[in-house]
Amino acid sequence: MIDGVIALYIFMLAAFTGYEVISRVPVILHTPLMSGSNFVHGIVLVGAMVALAAADSTLLRVIGVIGVILAAGNAVGGYVVTERMLKMFVSAGKKQGS
Amino acid sequence: MMPSPSDVQTLTQLSYLAAAALFILGLKRMSSPRTAVSGVRWAGAGMVLATVVTLAFMGASSFNLLLVIGAIAVGGILAWVSGKRVAMTDMPQMIALYNGMGGGAAAAIAAVQLYRGGEHGLVHLIIAAVGGFIGSVSFSGSLIAFAKLQGLITKSVRFGGQKFVNLAILLVTLGLGFLVVAGADSGLPLAGLPAVSLFFASSLLLGIAMTLPIGGADMPVVISLYNALTGLAVGFEGFVLDNAAMIIAGTVVGAAGTLLTQLMAKAMNRSLGNVLFSNFGESSSAGGAGVTGSQKAIEASDAGVMMAYSQKIIIVPGYGLAVAQAQHKVWELAQLLIDHGVKVRFAIHPVAGRMPGHMNVLLAEAGVPYDLISDLDEINAEFETADVALIIGANDVVNPDARANRSSPIFGMPILNADKAKNVIVIKRGQGQGFSGIDNALFVLDQTRMLYGDAQAAVSQLIQAVKAAG
């Protein structure tokens, strides 16, 4: 479905996007943002799910299950710690404003 | 009415498109403090959308579907519980752990594709193998980083010729990768399943061997690098699976993570090559050779009086504060001093804590407002007008040798000029060296007094002393 050259265009545009999104970030948000980007690559979960869904031997099922467990950990864990960190900035900001 | 296969295909792809857009918008919103929480929720919505649509339409047999749901439940619940429980000070290693899991998942996808072999064209096989290699290195490397920061591995394994051993592992991995891509019917020895298994084993070994010699002080840079690598691996596997959401999200993270890694390395005045190959971090005692003089101790009561009658105090928090969980106590002390009419500022070095911004997270947790917190460029000129620089558990980031002593291993690293303050009080656990094993010239200056003790206990004593002085 995704042609080779089209894929290269997607790669290129996504790379510029990633660079631009991060480049104007204040230092105080570096750790939460790293955590946030760590969450975003948790999308590997859908790939692992598709790979496991198509598995037709025990070996592939075992690898697939490991992959899905790891990917789910990446996505869920990444989300939980990122949200926890960012929530603290909100409360600190509100205190400052009041 | 059942949707036709092409409708399902289109629907799935559209949901991935929406997810990719939500990820980018979410990251954008995460880059400003006011919109940050909504940012992670937008990205979370994208993740849920992509996952649910995939689950509904991936067309698995009921047995495989059961496996998928079970695996999501196991991984998700474990990560949820651990993520909720972890202390803020342990965030860096949790990020390393979750990141490693993502790399492992990308490697698992690659393994499934490569074990299947022949169904794909050559380009697909090469990209699957490259993604699998990167994912494996990120997986095992991140686990080592986690183990080091968690204190499970306390020694950095180093031996002569280590670089050549790592190079040899890399070359063996590349050779095996060639056999994998050549395929089972190439007639080459090991080609096919054995080559695939050895390829992954060798990639995992490389991640371990690369990370073991790196000192704890450099770990944030390494974690950030592995974060970028996982992104890249996910992007590559996305190409193999024709999955636009994975390509876009993975590449965005790869690029963003690379930039972030550069920023961190720059803050430590070290190039990435230096971090990976120079075995800095806890080695040299040679750098401390220039430091002579003795440390002068001070009692908390005297330090408290000094601070209570100061005009301006700059607090420099470091990792020792984080370890002792003293951020709330420090804010209590700062508030008390502010009530006494003292001007209080917090000076944050870019790599204070374990990662850029980690110290800001900890201070935010304690409720310190942003406008009291200054970064290196803003605050450095102000040390000269400060009556007291209070150093809490920081060491290398205030070492004047970085400015003055060419033979010091940290020479050239940007530091906070705490030595320019009229008085310096250093809260430190003992007389030993800091995290990097380098003696600190600041500690033996005439205007410096050492307050020995755990940061939490010492700051509590200071609070009592300031109250008594008031």
C-alpha cells in the first residue's frame, strides 16, 4: 500500500516534524517530553498486535506474545509516567497564578 | 451488513492517520507547560483509537485474538501498576525500562517477519533486519541502563581492548544480518533460521556490551539515544508492515530524540561519540590531582543564622537532593527565608538530577513556582551579588575546575559559578568525591563551609536554625 518512494517522503517529513516540535522546548520540559516521545513510540503495539494476529506457528506465537506484552508495557507505562510528571507542572503553575 | 475487506482496510488506515496527527499535536502541546497535560491526553487518545481499531479489524483467529488480548492485559497492567508506584526520583530508569520494552517489541516484529522469510521482497527484509538490529540494541542497552540507575549493577565493566571486542560483535552482527537477508535458499552456511536467531542474539549482546562500560553520569544521554533508536526501529518496522502510524510516530520520535540527545550532550560539553566510547563517568582520579586544601565544616545552627541574615541566597539543588527526597523540605526552607525578607532563587544546571529538566520536575512536585527557578545563563551573573550559595547534593556542576583547570576531565563543561558567591554552604553526605569521581575545588575554597549529612536531615536542621534565629 505504501510505495517505496512515498515511504521515503513520509520518513523525511516526519523527521523534520519531530525536529521542529522539539526544538523550541524549554529545558524544564525536557524530561517530560522525552517521556512523552517514549510513550508515542508505544504505537509499536499495533504492529506487534498485527504480527501476533497473523502468527501460524508456536514459535511465531511465542515471539508475538512477547512483542505485544513489551509493546503494551511501553505504551501504558509511558503514558502513566508522562501524565504524572506533567500534572505536577500544572499544579505548580496554578499555585503561582493564585 | 458486514463491511467489505477494502472498507476495513480504508477505515484502519484512516484511524492510523488520525492517530499520527494526534501524536504530533500532542507532542506539540507537551512542549509548553500550560498545555502539556492535554498534550499527553491527545496522544493517548490517538493510541487508544489506533489500538481499538486494530483489535477490531485485524482479522485474527479466535485463538490468536485471545493471545493478543491476554498479552495486552499482562503488559498493560504490569506497566500501569509500576508506573503509578514509581517515585519521581526514579523516573529516568522507568523511562529507560519502558523505552527498552518498545525496542524489544520492534525487534519481536522484525523476528516474526524474518522467521517467515521469503514472503517479502529484498528491500523489506533489509529494512526489517535493520529495524530488528536497532530495536534489539535499544532493548538490551536500555535494560542495562535501567539496572545501573536502579543500582542493580554498580560496577562499570571495563577491560583493555573493549572497543575492539564491541567492534568485533558489531561485525559479526552485520555478517549474520547479511546471511539473514540472503535467505535460507542462498546455500550459505547457517543461512535461514539459525542465522536469524544468532543475528538477534548478537544484536542483544552488542547492546549489553556497549552500555556496560558507560558511567552512571552519562546515562541520561544514553537513555535519550536509545529512545531515539527505538523510535527509528518502530519507524522501520512500520514500513515493513505498511503501517503509516508507526512510520510517522517512530520517525518523529527518532528525530526528536536525536535532537534531545544532542541538547543533553551539549549541556555536559561532551560529544555523543565521547559518551559512548571514552569510558568517562567514574574513571579518572588524575583529574583531582590539582585540588589541594581541606574542607571546613560548619554546624547547621551557624549556617542557619548566616542564611537568616542574608539579603540574597541562591540554592543549587543536585542529585543528592533528589536521592534524599528533600525537595519539599528545601521549599519549606526557601519559604521561611522569603518570609525573613531574603531574596531566594533556585539555580538549575541543565543536567542537574539525572536528566535535563529532572530537577525542575522534582521542584515542581514540591510546589516551587517557576519564577524562582533560573537556568544557567540567567543566574550565573547573579552569584557575585549573592550572600550565600547553598549547594544541596550537587557536585560536578559547581566545580570551578571546569572553568580553570585544563587537566580536569570536566574542563569546558558549563557550570554554575557558585564559587563567585560571598559564602558557599555545601550540604553533602560525606567527604568523598562526587558521582564522576572528580575532586571539587569549590569545597576547599576559603568562603566554603561544609554541612555534612543527608540532604533531608541537614535541611530540616537548617529550618530549625533559621526559625531560632528569626
